[in-house]
Amino acid sequence: MKTLIVAAIRCSLMFLVPTVTYGISAQWDLDPTSGDWNTAVNWTPDGVPNGPADIATFGLSNTTDVSISEDTEVNGIIFTAAATNPYTITVTDFTLTISGVGITNNSGTFQDFETVGSGQIRFTNSSTAGNVLIGKQRIRLNKLFRQLHCW
């Protein structure tokens, strides 16, 4: 009887572990409830891209001022051709880490990243960004150039 119970526990754990280990790749909603990146209902499927395997995708949206409200890491950020309204992603007193493929801007319009206070944007590993204009506390991306290596 004891081995039957142990076997049942092992089988049930086998189903729980995969749900914990998979990351969330999601697209920013057309009509999110707020501009907070870290609010799950602002993404489809519901869940915040915040892990080294996650991809955050931005397309057409009525809310394009997006802010980070906790330390966040993604493998990459993609702006689709539908992202015709420029986005501004603001990092205030937290860190946005881009640790994989980097940022891809297929929109044909500038996309802005800003830091405020002690906010930081970190490119790690082999992450890259398209054409980037870096000014004081601002990164601006457009589609024309493809390489910026940061480490």
C-alpha cells in the first residue's frame, strides 16, 4: 500500500513540474487594463513575460506607454509590423534585462526605451538591438540597421 501511495505522488509531481519550468512568451494586448508590463492580464495569453526564455511581442495597441514595475528579464522583445504606434518602454528604479536574441523592430517606426531614477536596461549574453540611438537615459530603435552588440 505504501509503494502505491509513493507511486501516486511521483506521478502527480510529474504533471506539476512542467507547468513550473516553462516560461511565458506573450503579446501585449490591443486594449490592456494599464500600461504596466508586470500585469498578467495585459498580455495574451495571460501571463507576464519575465524569464530568460520568454519573448515579449508588441503589435497594434491602444496603450503604447509601457512601464516596468519590477525587475524583469526576457530573451527578446519583438515589435511586429503592426506596431505602427510608437511604444515607449520606461524602466523606473528597476532593471530590464534582455539576455538572449535581443530586440527586433519590424515596425518601420521608432520604438523608445527610457530609464528613470536608478532604472537600468541590460543587454547580456549575445543580445543585440537594431538601429539604436543612445542618448542620456534613452535608447531609440528603428528598422534600418540591425546590429548593436552590448555585453
